[in-house]
Amino acid sequence: MHQCRATLVKRSSCGICRIAKTFCFSNRGHGLYLASPTEVQKFTIDAEFCQQLNEMIGELFLPRDMPEPPKESFFRGLFGGGARPLDREELFGESSGKPLRTVAKHIPGGTGPALEALGARAGSAAADVARAHQLVVERGDKLSQLEDRTERMHNQAAEFSSSAHQLMLKYKDKKWYQL
């Protein structure tokens, strides 16, 4: 009788474990039920909870106005108070109070023979680059032809070695006067 009762207690505690693993309750009257290892079902216990559900959902975030940036003190800005956006026009433009420095519009000696000589030198440099490219392409072609010839020579040497070995095996046991 005692052994039977112990078995009953073991089975009932196992059933409690199964219930604890398949049910989950919350403090607001709803819960989850693990119907199968891949399926979860949600349930509610009272109707009042269902009516309050929309109020409990809440919002993803609460909208707030951005605060004003704090005023930067003179010393904090002077001694590294962090990076602040710089405006090029404010620093170097007319509003900075500095005179404008413009790029030279006239290059002395830029027109005429000097400019033509510069164009001719640029043209000859481009021609030299094209010639060097052509020479590199030709060298690549010659190297590929050399590689093909080397492979062919290697194959012929292997054939010659094989035929010489066969000939040696054929005449190995014969004397010179038997040839």
C-alpha cells in the first residue's frame, strides 16, 4: 500500500510539472498555454481584463519636445568644449571681415608658345604611356608563347625518356654480339 501511494505521488508530481511547463499565468488575468511544442495559445480569465486591454497596450514612445541646447561659455569653447559645426562662409567669407583672396585670373606667359609646349609635352607623355602599354602586351604574348613551347618540350622529353626506358628494357639481357 505504501509503495503504491509513493508511485501515485510521483505520478501526480510529474503531472504538476507538466502543468507548470505548459501554463503561464500573469497578475492581470491572462495566460499562455503551450498546446504543442510549436503552438502557443493566449487566454484570459475575466471579461474585465479584455475591456482594459487597449488601455494596457501603451505606446512605443512618448513624444517630447527637444530641449534648447545649453549656452556655451567662452572658456568651455576656448578649452575644448567639444566639436561644433563650422561654416566656411562664416570663417572665410565677407562676414568674417577679412579681405577676399581670389585666385589669379591671369597666368603670365600662359598664352602662346609656352601653353602650346605644355600641350605638346602632355601629348608626348600620353604617347609614351600608350607605347609602354603596347610593349607590356607584346611581352605578355611572348611569355605565353614561351610557356607553350616549354610545356611542349617537357612533354617531348617525357616521351623520349619513356621510349628510351622501354628500349633499355628490351635489350637489357642481350649481349652486344646478339644484337
